[in-house]
Amino acid sequence: MNKEVQAERIEFATEKELWDFIKTLKSYDAHVDKSKKEYWGGQP
């Protein structure tokens, strides 16, 4: 039982880190997209 609880905790912590990472990537992507659009005159 103790091992199961520990595993769940690790999974949750990793998932939170993963979501933080994804959020960072998404905001970075949005920034890059904006820069590209400005560079290419609004074309995708």
C-alpha cells in the first residue's frame, strides 16, 4: 500500500511538471507564431 501511494505521488508531481512544461512551450510557440506573422507580413 505504501508503495502505491508513493507511486501516485510521483506520478502527480511529474504530471504537474509536465503541464508546466507544456504551458511554457505553448506560450513560447505563441510568441514564435506572433514573431513569424510579423516577419512574414501577417501570412501564416
